[in-house]
Amino acid sequence: MGFKVKGVVIEYLEKPKVKKGRLIQGLLGVGQVGLMAGKQIIDSTKARKIAHIYSSSFLYPGVVLPGVVYDDKNLVDLHRNEIYFDEEKEIFIITGIYQGTSPESYFEVAEATTEFCREVGVKEIYTLGGYGVGKKIEEPAVYGVVYSEERKKELDENNIELLKATDGTLGATGLAGILIPLGE
């Protein structure tokens, strides 16, 4: 049970349906911030695994050949990300170490993610990630990027500073960046 969008397969273990769900994406990236935050959310909620995401573009970081991974029982499986669900909070969490290996594959994974959101009733998408500044930061901070004026207002109300084009950075990159406008 599941579906395929281009080179990405989402395989359901179960398929909950919600009215006003939220998706939080926490993948490996700058400083492993998104991955660690996503795992922390899973650990601090009653989230259970409901799906696997597979893609031919999921290669182990730093390796250019496809292969398999070993689980804790020494069985092999394909490289994958996982989707968890907390029924009480209606939150879906995507976590894992894979994003893509080419610009096209990033968009394919984002397209499959937005299709998943449509299927299960997700209305809001949040992505988590690190922000590389090239030096050690003594005082950590939280920044946001948004795609609409409505979301901008929400960040302002929660005292979250917006990244600005004048900051001289690339902004939000990878799936954390492109999923924001594609998911609107």
C-alpha cells in the first residue's frame, strides 16, 4: 500500500487521515540540526512510524553508488527516510538522512512529500534545518523563512526573526527550502 511519484515511493505501514494535520520535516543537513530536532520531536511525543520513503536518489552521504543499509537485526533494506505520526497532536514527522543527489531529485522528493500531505490531510508544513554562518556561534538563535504574509505574521507573533535577502546567505537550501513554497 502506497504510491509512487516519479522516482520516489512512499510505502504506508498505516494511513491515517486528519482534517488539519501538520507536517514537520527534520532531515540531515547543516549541523544535523533538522535530523536531531525531528528525532527529538518523535521521542517527546507519542509518534509511531507509519510510512517509509524510498528513492533511487537516496545514497548514503558521501557515497556515489547505490546499496543497502543494515538494520539492528543485521538484515538489509534499501536506503529510506521514515514518516511518523502523533495522533493526539495530528503531527506527521519526516526524518532521515537522505534528501537527494541532484536538483531534480530534490524536487521529486518534495513533490512526493506534498502529494503525501494532500492524501492524509496536512494543512501546514514546517521544515527544520541548520543555518551555516561559517563560524562558531556562542548564542544560538532561531530564524524562519516563509512563503506568505500570513505565515510572516505568525513568526512575528512568536518572536522568530525572518532571514532576509540582505543577509548575504543562500537562505534555506535543500528540501527544507524548496518544500516551503511547493507545499503552500
